[in-house]
Amino acid sequence: MRIAVRTGKIANPKVASRLMLYTLAKELNIPPKDVFEMPFSLAQELVTVHQEIESFKAEEIGRAFKK
């Protein structure tokens, strides 16, 4: 799991699903059980949205430091 988090390379589907469950539960501030009961397609879309938001934040921070 540590390698997956640090490198972003996830070969094991079990690790990928656990990371998705943790990320969504933490970011949406909901119990992991609620994420587990979501349709997979919804969970995938929410992770994609979260990824885009975090990417945008990182870009903005990068711009602020360049000034």
C-alpha cells in the first residue's frame, strides 16, 4: 500500500479499491460504509473530480510561489 501511495502505481485491485474508499470517505466526510454502498461508477466519478480539484490546487500553489 505504501508503494502505491508514494508512486501512484497500483497493480493490485484490492489496494486500489481500499485507497478509493479511504479517499472518498475522508474527502466527503462520510462513513466508509456509505462509500462502500455507492455504485462503483459514482465512486469513480467522485475520485476523478477530487483528482482534478487537487491538481488545480497544486497548480495554483505553484503559481503563487513563482511570484
